[in-house]
Amino acid sequence: MLRQTWRYRDLVVSLTRRQYQLRYRQSFIGFTWAILTPIATLGAASLVFRHVAKLGTGSTPYAVSTLAALVPWTFFATSVGFGVVAVVNSQSMVTRLPFPRVALPLSMVGTAVLDLLIALALFAVVAVLTGAGIPASAAWLPLLLFVEFVMVVGIVLLGSAVNVFARDLRMAVPLFLQMWLLVTPVMYPLSAAPHRLRGWFLANPLTGVVENARRVLGTGRAPDVHLLMPALVGALVLFVIGVWYFGATERRFADVI
Amino acid sequence: MTAIDVSNVTKTYRAGVGKARFREMLPPPFDRLTATAFPHWWRKNTFDAIDDVTLAVQSGTSLGIVGHNGAGKTTLLKLIACVTAPTRGTVKTSGRIGSLLDALVGFHPDLTGRENAYLLAAMHGCGRRTMAKHIDNIFAFAEISSLADTPLKRFSAGMASRLGFATLTAIEPEILLIDEILAVGDANFQRKCVDWLDGFRRNGGTLLFVSHNLALVRSMTRSAIWLDHGRILGRGETADVLAEYGRAMESREPESRVVKRTANHRRSMAARGEYRWGVGGARLERVHFSEPNGDGRHALEISIAYEVTEGDDARFCISFLDESGREIGGTVSPSMTVGRGSGSLRCAIEPLPLRPGIYFPVVSILASDGVVRDHWRLERAVVVNGNGEPLPDFLGPVAMSFAWDQS
């Protein structure tokens, strides 16, 4: 399946480009949405966690610390949100044309990567404006994002395949993302979580990515390996399961969809 | 060389769309294990769209596929195109496949014509750079250059299928699967496609052609298969298969029961290739054909039973459509005083001077001022048989009489 995907890379690129154009076609503010989404989340988060819950983020400004975590989270949420429905939404292509179905969810992850780049630029602007600056440890970020990318591809492949057979997933995904956002240290640092629940937080593979992003972008420290390992293992497991399940069932998509 | 090799293929679909089914989610090998362990659970609510079909198509040849709606024609093409996988059996193909499985082609409604052309080519494994060279030719071929930057949702079905066909010409397929796509284009574009397909075949391309337009199947293909309920009922030379298929349609009994004109009924009639409409006030009850020799080369007698509820005068009309739905001839009776109530009349037709083929009679009853009271395109066909020689002794729709003299 991986080799076939490579052979059809033009298709993935083409679909990504199309999806990206389409997402903002006939809308007023176009790709400003890519900036607005993390900003709005940041605004709400800062209201609740900084002013209501009086949460401290140490020496790093709350906005920078939270935005550092929001960048990888937004990538995760857009990929999963759009990716899971990717195959079902392209019903007319799936039932009529022979092409590797994996191109559909991958192109959705591709559009999320473009959003991610915009969000990173936004982070850079905010970091400079608030005077926090961009630490040298930001060079670790590509590694973290790569781990997240592998995880996201696994989840999206698994989810988009299951969604073909059981549309329940379409309903479940927003709910699931909402809950996942709350249990992942995005709007609050991991240090604010009670210590006895730390094991549970680490069981969430996204914790390692998000909290380490906060470390390398915000506080300027190298990634914490103890945090990263669960994320890496989780990413690999999800990737293998996703690729296997999608590959095993994709021949049936056109019949069931 | 065999371009397409289909052996013992069965395709099972589930009937109806309801709740999600757990059995469909099982990945291999668990699906096969449970299918063996619980065959009843596995087979519940399913039907075989293709039932143990074996077929080999040599490269450089063309094969027509005919059959009534729901016979499995499209499913067979989808299996060959690898859009769907066979439940049992194997499908092997060699060469790049281009497929147009219906008029919508799988285009995205919000993308422009140009973007869709690129996307369709990419789906066939054809990269952007190759396509960039062809894109202007594509729109020139489809004759819709002015629409290149219009979203596809503003296209008519005919224009969309033009674009689909034109894009396929650019990706240089070796095997081409075409399902009823030419039916939506107008006559000029159809001609253009047929010419292109002729060239495609001469250059060694393999063509699979599905159509209800039997005239087109006849001109496009040398050999054909006739599918019925997922099985191959006939295969061989196109002329023979079409004659066999025509005979089967001919033996279908015309519907004689009183027809309720509900929307559902109209839909089901249209699905069977039967059309009936009219303002009412009189209706055709029964139409019966008798052919003394049954080969269409002798006088044909048509008896019509009718019932009139409005007006005293009526005119009757009998005409024939050819395989492509074109009206090729007919007659309108003089105005007759029929009176209210039931009645019947006969019409004798001299031997039809038609080339071998399948013809569909249309009978209608008109008010004296020409308003159509009941118009019925019969499901039964009239078959004119050829003399069995490979070269047809007629060209065109009419059988003319000639005398050749070598001097």
C-alpha cells in the first residue's frame, strides 16, 4: 500500500490542493480561518484558565505557552475532524473510479499540514510580539510534529475506514475531539494536573507531543524523553493498525459506501 | 495476449440500505473465517449481482455487453476496473485502464472543469506535467473551452460526460471501459467519440462497451455478451448475440392488465424501457402482433383493443423505433368514429423494408384534433433477422432494393 501511495503521490498532492481551495471557496474570509481557529481557542482558553481558574504558566506568558500547545492540537483536531469523513464524502469518486482510496484521507491530513504551517507563522508572530522570542530549542519541533503526523495518519486511516462501515463515527468524532481536548494538557500545562493522575495523562499519546511542544517552543528546554516515549509508541501502534485496517478493507469501500 | 481475464467471478451485494452491519467491518482473514463458520449469517439479505462469470478478452478487440437494467453490466465493469473486488473468483487485467462508468464520472461538483480534468487524470495515475500538455486539447475535443473555469455543478450531464470522455482520450489508456456514456452526448459528439474509439481500436486498444443503444453496440463491437441476472446467457459475434437478445425481448408478453397511472408505476415502466403517457379519455387495452412466419420479412398484423371514455372520434398511430430510439417510420389512421366503450381494430403492415435489427413498436390513440390520449411504447420488440452472412447486405436504416449488373 505504501508503494502504491507513492506512485499516486500526484493524486494526493492534487487532492490536497483541491481540498484546500474548496474548503474556503464561497466563504468571506477564506484562509483567515486557519488563523482565526487557534486565536479564538486561545481567547476562550485564556478567559477560563487564566482569569477564572487563575492558572500560572511560570515565566512564559500564558498566550505563548498555550499557543505552543494549540498549534499541534489544532493540527490533530483538523486532521481527524476532516480526515475521518474523507472517504464517505467522496462517495461519487469511490463508487466510480479506481484509485488508491488512501489518497482521500491523506489529502485531508495534507490540508491540515498547510493550516499547521500558517498556525506556526502565527505563533512566531505572537512569540515575538509578546517579547518571549523563539528559543533555539524550537529546532526539536519537526521531530515532535513528525511523531504527531505518524499518529494522525494512523488515526485518520483507521477512522475513515471504520466510518465507511459505521457512520456512527461521523457523530462521535466531534464529541470525541471535545473530550480529548479537555483531557490533553493544551489549555493548561501538565504541571497543573494533579500528580496522582499523571499516569493517566501519559497514557494519552498526544500528551507527549503537546507538552513537549510547550517545552521546546515556550520554555526553551529540550523535549522530555519520558513524555515523548508514550507518544512515539502510541503513534507507531496507531499507524500500524490504521494502515493495516485501511488496506485490508479498502477493496470493500465501493460496495458499502 | 489476454487483456482482461475474468474467471469464475461472483459478486455479492447486500440488499437494501439499513443499519451498519458488523460483518462488513471485519478485516481479512476474519471475514473469511466467519463466512465459513456462519454461512447463514453471512448470506442473509444478499444477492448476487454477478454469478459465476468467466470471460476473457484479447487485447485489441472490442466486446459489447447488453442486457436489461439490473443484469449486472455495470457491476461487471466495476469489477474489471477494480473499483470493487470480487466476492469469489479472480479478475486479471494487463494495461492501463480508463473507465467511464456513468455520466457523472466521479467529478467533484465544486471544482472547475479544468480542475476536474486534472483530478480525473491523476486518479488514472497520470501526473500533472503530462496533463498540462493535453489540457487545451481536452477542452477543444469536448468543445467546451469556454467552460474550463466554471464549477462542474453548472455543467449539464451531457457537458460533464463530454469532459469525461475528452479527459480519457488524453491519458492514453490501453483498456477502455465505457458504460452508457455516449448516450447523453448529442449526435455530433457521439460521432466524434465513435471515430476516436475506432482509432483507439485500430491502435490495439481493448474496448468494453455497455449500452442500451443496440445500434451503437452493433457498430462499435465485433463480439458481445448478453448478461441476465448476473449470468452470461449468450456470447459470440455481436450480430448473433443481439439477435438472440432481441428474440428474448420479443417473446416478452405485452402487459395486458389494467394499468394504474401512479408515479411509482411510471418509474417502473421507464426502468423496463417501456413508456406510456397521454392525457386520458381513451386507452389502449391490448396490442397483439401476429407474424405468420415470425421473421419480420412477411406481412405483420397488429390488433389493437381499446376503450374510449371521451369523444366519439379517434385516430390510431403505429410507429417503430430503432435500437437507438430513433423513429424510423409509422402510420396515422384516418379519423374514425369509434363511439364510447370498448372496441378493437386491426392494421396490416407490408413486409418491413428494414435492415436486420431490433425494432420497438409504439402504438397510440389520438383524439381527432391530434391530442394524444394514450401513447404506449411497447416492451415487446420486432426482430428483423439477417441472412446470417458476416457482411450485412444493407447499409443505413432502410433496406433498399437494388439490382447489380456486371457488364
